[in-house]
Amino acid sequence: MRLALIPTVLAVAGTLLMAIAVFYERRMHRHRQPGVTYAQATFRRDGGWRRADLFAPEGLAQQRQASRFGVTGTILWVAALIVQAIAAIRA
């Protein structure tokens, strides 16, 4: 019974972290360099990652926070999937 609850907890925690990542991503765009549009900063092959010509230092700090929360949320989602698979095999 306890193993069945763990994937849910991990998935919910991952979802909360992803919501926080989106929050920081949105804040990052408040700190674009003058004249840089949302499309210019976002729809790029590199995604505007660590580009001082697109974002002010505050925006790059927000980008690092968004990345940290997004990667952690993804890891929790993958962990939830693995634990769910293990629970299904044991059932």
C-alpha cells in the first residue's frame, strides 16, 4: 500500500516544481534587454540560454532558477514513473 502512494507524492512534488519553474521563466522575460521581443528571446535554437545580449543579469539569474526547478521537477517525474513501474511489477 505504501509503495502505491510514493509515485503520487513524487508526481505532485514534480508538478509543483514545474509550476515554480514556469513562474521564474515568466519573471525572466521581464528582464529582457531593451528592444528584444519575447519571440526573439524564446523561439531560438538555443532558447536564449545564458545570453547576455538577450537578458539583463537579473533575467539570467531568473533563468538559472527556472532551470534548477525544471530539472528537479523532471527528475521527480521520472522517479515517479520508475516507482510506478516497480509497484506494477510487484502487484
